[in-house]
Amino acid sequence: MAEPPDHPLRRMRRLRGLSQEQLAAFVGVSTKTIYNIERDVHVPNVKLLANLAQVLGCKPGRIAQPWWFREWHQLNPRQMTEPPTREEVAEAGNGPWWDDPEDPGAAG
């Protein structure tokens, strides 16, 4: 079974070239807090989320979005009411759904 992609916060932090220690210092929290957010052990409050987004230069939703949400978010209405075709199932198996070449925060 494949592991889920990196937490969005981790991807954005790495994309900006920041360590957990640096990001923690910028937003005024402990390194352990950043570590726990990235492991989905701790959910940041709205104020911390806004501070993280400001430091990382992105919208808060970009780093708060659970790893599984993108799959559901990108469904079209037909996919929500009808079962997938054989071709859609086969295509879904051709690679990780979280890799998106046009998304700067995507895994890979």
C-alpha cells in the first residue's frame, strides 16, 4: 500500500527552503508543533494557520487541506453520481493521484 503524499505544510515549507526550526521561529511556535502538524497529529488554529500561510506565501487552505481532500475536490459531478468507467479505473492506476506537474506544491 502506497503511503500518502507529504503533508501540504511540509511540501510548502520545503518548497520555500525552510527547515522546521526556521518556520517555527518565523511563526512563534515550537519546532515540535510544526513537526506534529506535518504528521497530522496537531491541527493548527486559525491564527497559526494564517501566520504559516503568510510566511510561506500561500493561501491558508493550501496548507490546511488534508492529503485526501484533493481527490474529492477534483471530482466532476458525473463522477459523484455514476460509477467510474473501466478506462477511468485503469487511468487512475497509472500513477500517484497527488502528482500534478502544474502544482508547485505537489509531490515529486
